[in-house]
Amino acid sequence: MGLVGTRLILASASPRRRELLAQAGYVFSVEAADVDESQRQGEDAASYVLRLAEEKARAVFVRHRADTADEPLIVLGADTCVVCDAGTAEIILGKPSDAVDAMRMLRLLSGRTHRVLTGVAVVTRSGTVSDVESTEVTCAQIPEAELAAYCATPEPLDKAGAYGIQGYAARCIPRIDGCYFNVMGLPIARTVRLIEDAVSGNESVREASIQKPPT
């Protein structure tokens, strides 16, 4: 599925997002966005990933707005986090800082069901369309020895929640409810819909997710 005559940029350095977008049939370039990924006070998980996805896409769009003035330009941004509930509070897990942090995160997830949220944003000259995908993931109890061995590898270090469902950690995940690709970092079907909505100006996109392009 190509976008004839349109330049598409993926505003992410994630190799998994790059693979998934290519799997969906798009031709695109990759350019990471440099934005502050700190969570704001009082910001819930869905608002957090949605804001970061939009900020990433807009940051890259602004870089190329002038040099593609006569060419349709689409920039896709995404951000993923893992959320586990602690009573009435949410614990948001991003990428671990090191192996010790990865072990902390995986102990929180072990033997419980958590949510994976991905915010997806598409910026064009007409504005921004964005949405959030949520998937519930059930994790089996992970023995300490297996947890330590896994965290001694590089695999957990560049992934939200310190695991990749497409890798070794799959052996610890007996069930998911929702989009598998969302857990990998890019919900393909929702991303395709948002790109199509952005290109066509589809009025079915929820009004709260449509914003004017950056100035």
C-alpha cells in the first residue's frame, strides 16, 4: 500500500516500528525526534503516550515543512508504555535504565495482567490525527533465576516494560486481549486507518484528536 506522490516519515528510531510499518506496505524514511519524554504531573498513561506521539511527529514535521512545500508530507509518530495497576494508582513503565531497573519492572509484571498503550499520531499540512491503542497482556509467574538470566541479556533494555513479546519473553505470556502488534510498538490496523484519515480528511476521526498543524 503505497502513498503515491506523498513523502512519509517515521518519527521513531525503533527497529520494531520500522519493520511493522514496512510490513504494512509503506515506503518511508526514518528520522528520530528529540523530545522530552518526561511524564507531566497528573498526566495519565493514555494522555502521556498520545502527547509524546504528537510531539514527536510535529517535531519532525517542522524540520521538513519548508523543504517539501510542493510535496505532500506525512509524519508518523508513536510512543508506547506499559501500565500496571497498584490499587487506585497507575504505574507507568517505559524503557529500563539498566538491568537492575529491568528486573524491578519485570517483578511488577510477573504473575499479573497489565496494559500496553501506544499513542499514534499522523501530522500533515491539514492538521494532526491521533489515537491510543490498548492491549491487555497476562504474564505468568517468572522464576527469579529466569528473570535474572533474561535481564543479563540486552533484550529488555530498549523496550517499554523491559520485555519484547516477539522475543524470549513470549514464553512467559500465555494470553493477550487486543492487538498483538500494539505490544510490539505499533498497532498496524489503527495506524493504517489514521494515515488514511489524515490523507482523506475523513470526518469520522474523533474531533478531540484533530488539531491544526504546528506553526
